[in-house]
Amino acid sequence: MPGDGPITGRLPLMAPLLVLAGIVLLSVALVLVRATGGSYRIGRTLAAAMELSLTDAIKEAVDGRTSGYLRTTGRISSEEEFPDENDRPLVFRRKRLQARAGREWRTIEDERTAVPFGIEERGTYLAVDIDALGDGLVVVPREATGVASDLPEGTLAPGQALSPATPVRLRIDQLSAVEHATVAGVVRPGADGQPHITAGADRPLIVTSLAPAEAMRVLAAEHRGGVRLASVLLVAGLATIAAGLVAVVVGL
């Protein structure tokens, strides 16, 4: 048909432009995802970790197969719990005072209280390396927000200064001995010869008392807008690339 020539002729020209546009959209999506910082890495690591029963996870250490990063679950157990203000038995508590710096929160005080604990299932116990536990703790945080002028006198360390209008928040993350937890890391023999789970394989130690889907929501909470936009751009990028490839096929 007379009209087929011009249309067909334009398709080969459109194809590389569509593919290039799709690549740009995917690149922007990747930048937005990476802007979530450690949260993105923790979420990805937790989702990708090989899941084993507690018994099989300990067998990794006993048999000397200690290089694999895995996740396992059990009830939190400790002989040295400490109470919070509501008399709940805690094993780990991290309290951070943070100040807003641009789009991020900068930690200006970081206080940790922890006792030896592990996870247990039907008499099988695996110790958790509390010294390696930091940003890999994923729980529903307790937060109080305000501005720097609301802070009690003497809160900031000597030499620290904030503008009175600077947004601040107090964030508390804690684990209770009455909870079940998922732990991800590398199982190794501890100093006492007993197996424990810690960071390894270039990945952090992760402990969460949440179901996987809820843990992901908590990790993405501070970057929800960016994550949503990244999802839209990811779909749009893949669709645009697909359209470019179709244009190549049609133009052949």
C-alpha cells in the first residue's frame, strides 16, 4: 500500500530512540532505589537469603559449611532480659536522637542496650552476635518528633549545636523476649565453641520480628515516595524497551 513505505521507514528510526528512552527510565529508577541507602540493601538481602530450619542452620556450623548466608526463624530467648517502661522483657534496645539534614536524618546520639540472646525452637538454640547488630534490626520503630528547641537542656553533647527550628526525632527500636524473629546472617562457631549467627559474606546481620511483607514496608517507609516513583519508572522503562524491540521486528 502507498502509505506503508513512510511508516515502515520511520520504525527503524523510532526503535533505538524507544530503547534509549527505556534505558534512561530504568537508570533513573535505579538511582531512586539506591537513594534509599542501607534500607534497600537490607530488604534485598533479607528477601534473597536462603531459608533453612533452625536445626539445619546450626548443622551448617557443625559440619564446617560456614560461608553461606542464610535466614532462619525461632522464638527469641535470653536469660538476662531487662524491662522497658511497660515491664516488657527486652533483649535489645537502640535509641537514636536524629536531626534532619536535607532529605535524610543524621544521627547525633546512638545509645544501645543489649543482653546476650538467641533464637530457639524445640530446644534447639542459636545465639545472635549482638555486637554485629546495627541497622539490620528491622522492627516497627517508636518515634517522637519535634524541633531542636524542644530538646531538654544538656541533651546535646558539648560542641554540638543545632538551629532551634531544625526538625529532630527520637527513634527507639527494640526486641522483646516474647517475640518470634527471623534472623539472616552466616552461622559460625562462637568463641565458646557454640554456633552463633553474625554478619558475613559481605552482608549485614539482620534480625526482624516482623513478617517479610511488613518488614519491607518498614524499610521503605522513609522513602515511600521515591520507591513508588521508581516502581512506575521501572514498569514504564521495560514497556518502552519492549516497544522499541517490537519496532525493530516490525521494521525488518
